[in-house]
Amino acid sequence: MIIGPGSTVGILGGGQLGRMFAMAARRLGYRVHTLAPEDDTPTGQIADVEVNASYDDVDAVRRFAQSVDVVTFEFENVSAAAAAAAEAVAIVRPNGRSLAIAQHRIREKTFLSELGVPVTPFAPIRSPDDLAAAARTLACPAVLKTASFGYDGKGQIEVATAEALPEAWQSLGRGEAILEAFIDLDREISVIGARGVGGEWSHFGPFENAHACHILDVSVAPAGVAAAVAAQAVDVTRTIMDALDYVGILCVEFFVARDGRLLANELAPRPHNSGHLTFDACRTSQFEQQLRAICGLPLGSPEMLQPAAMANLLGDVWDQGEPDWAAALAHPDVKLHLYGKSVPRPGRKMGHLTALAATPADAKARVVAARTALRRTI
């Protein structure tokens, strides 16, 4: 069944991912409702209806789902009970199983490992005995992460020695956690795939991602990896989506080790920061592709028109006052996207810039130069 234009799409989440999804949906003639705990959210500024409620308010989520034709996510940390309540009264895409796996690092790594997907060596931590066993089986240095509710480097600590593990676990509240081995890293890439109701599938090809302080800083496409590595990353993404009977957009983040190994790191059951450049660089953006997939429409072409790069704009860009927008936009091939957030804070994602060029290196140089131009000198 096609959920056609004129229908109402419900978004659980109010951030910039929902904002850009809502823009794509409005362009195709859909109405958009959003539910989030905050008011005047980036998504709510674009949506037809903004509902303020906790993601854990099962009754509110159920009422919200009843008011729309299909529900999707821009924020994956929605409780299993809330996802189940929505699924009981509405079409929810992607499904609750996918959400439950992606929002919990132990379930995520276990699922991938059982599927035969290479992952970083890991050990679940639920007790002091688990911690002691992990110290014996995984060499340090390693990374200790909370099992859930971690993003952009939150909820994780680098551990230099096995002796430092108990203190690290204590600092994370002694809750459920996962210890992951360090990888001799060459680079990080991501693949964003789209899967439709009938299993039809497309992808945008690997993006290459650079981080600063655990937050995505710059993404470049196409990624500078060997063709065999790119093909493997795409194949793994499709395998994961098929195994989940996934409908919608899924991002798989990968580590590429210096010895050439490709290791799946995380799943994001929604559009992804690294795919923001598709808004300007591809015939069909990740956001329109998400809409097409969840509504049963044919998937659009993911063709990239030119090599492209994206640079995040964090609140730190405002540290010298209002950024110099004119200086950045004096670069005629650079596009500015702001998220409607009124209060800049260090580390807060406020917007991004994209640039297209003849080569990925040129695109990266242009977008970084434009971002540098934003900072006023005093």
C-alpha cells in the first residue's frame, strides 16, 4: 500500500534530522507531525503540528501515532514500550526490533557478530565478574562505553590499562557497559542505505568521516578507499538491512583498519550526519529517500552529481560573536544550512556547510575554507 502525498507523516524526535526530513516531506505534499520533549524544536519549526511529550510517555506516543498515517524516527533512544505502543496503532518504519538493536551497544554488537559481520572485539559488562573477565580477554588500551544512551563521544572513556577499568566503570555509574578493543585505525567511513517495503534497495556509496572531540567534523564523498573495501561496506549494509526486514534509511558506520580490515562500528536507524551533503550533492537526498521508503513509493536515484564535502558548524563557531555569514557565502559554490537553534553552545550542532567540486579533496578544501571564514577576527 502506498501512503501518498497528502498523507501525514509522524516523526519521533525534534532535531535537525527531522527538520530536513520535514522539508523533503513538505516539498512532496505531505503533512508532518513531530513529537519531542522540547518546544520550538528544529523539526517543529517546519512541521504542521508539534506535540510536546516525553518519548517515554507511552500514552502520548500512542495518541500521536493514531493521528498520523506512518511513524518514523529521527531520534533512536525511544523506549521499547513506546515503540511497541506506536506499532500497535500505526505503521512504524523502521520496525521496533531495528530500533531496539541499534539503541543498545551490546545488542548491536551481538546481532552483527551473529550475522557474520566483522566487528571490533568486545565484551559485555554487567557485573564486577564481567569486568574482571574482560580485563583478561581484551588487551588495553580499550574503550569502555555505556550500553545505551551514548552519542558524540558521551558515555565512553578510553582506558589505558586493565588496572584502570574499575575506576572507569565507576565513573560511568557501574551500569551496563561494553568494553571494545582499540583498532589501529586508517580511517572511518559510513554507508547510508535505503530499503523499501518490497525489499528494493539503494545506497549512496561510502562517505569518509573525520571527527574532532568525538563529534563528526567533516564528511567527504566519495570516500578515499579501495574499490574492494567500498564494495564490502555496501554489501554489509544490505545484509544488515535485509536481516532486519528494514524499511527506511539506515546508516552503518565502519572502521577501516590499517591492515585493510573493515569493521562495523555502529548502526543509526535514521538519516545520518554524514549524509547531510546528499541534500545538495545527490539527485535524491537521504531525507527524501527516507520518505519514499517508508511511504511505499519507488526509491529515487542516489546518483552523486559531483564529489562533495560537508563541514559541521558547532556552537564554538559563535565564540567571537555572530559568525560572518557574508564571508562564508562569498564562496559561491558553498551552501549554508542552519537548524533554527537560537542558543549556540560549545559542541552543539547548529548547522553545516556543503561544497561540490571536481574532486573530493577540492570539495573538502572549499568547505573548510568557508567555515574558517565564518569566524570573525578581533
